[in-house]
Amino acid sequence: MAELPLMEWFDRFAEALRLVLEAVSLVCVALGFAATLRLGLRQIRRQALLLGHGRQSQGRRFNSLRLTFGSWLSMALEFQLAADIVATTTAPSNQNLIQLGVIAVIRTFLNVFLGREVELELKFEEAQRQQSQPSTPTDTTASF
């Protein structure tokens, strides 16, 4: 049995790692779709049960779904970027470099805008929570 040269083993390992990373990326997209679908169905069921009492606006429900799916897509892009980095290190062709650059730009923009929206959503929820809590009366008697 002939031994494979070190570079050939390295190339095989890199190819296997790239395939695993791409598979994980696909799994993230599938899980994100499932989580978003589940959240959407839960929102529809909750709306039907409440029959209009205390309903969230349509835009807020949609924003919640979009943030959920966007977070999963961002994770998938991280794994896709890692797969492209592995592919580029073993075969640094122009096509691989361009693909790596495009994925990096998309991931960066998605993360920036997703981060802003999550931050705004958290601030909005905190403001809503503070408005819904009953204010405690302040003690007007002076203690000496």
C-alpha cells in the first residue's frame, strides 16, 4: 500500500472539512426556516386565541420573524465563509477568491444591519415593558 504524500493528505482533509462546513451551513438554513415557521405558526395561533385583545401590530410580528430567520442566515453565512476560506487556502484560484470576497461582504452587511435591528427591537421591548409596569407612588413625606 503506497503512502500518500503529506500535501495530498492535507488536500483531502481540507476538502472533507469544506464539505462538513457547507453541510453545517445548510443545516443552519433548514433549522432557521423551521424555527421561523414554528414562531409564525405560534403567532397565528396566539392571535386566534386572543381574538384581537392585546395584539401585536402586523409589522412587529413580521419583524420578529425576520430577525429570527436573519440570525440563522447569519450563522449559515459564517459556516459558508469558513468553508470558502478552507477552499481558498488549498486552491487559491481567482474564482475562489471572488467567492470568498462576496460571501464576506454579504455576511458583513447582514451582520451589521441585523445587529442594528436586534438592538432597536430590544430597546423597543424594554420601553414597552417599562410602560406596562405600574408606576410606584413616591413617598412625599419627609423623614427627619
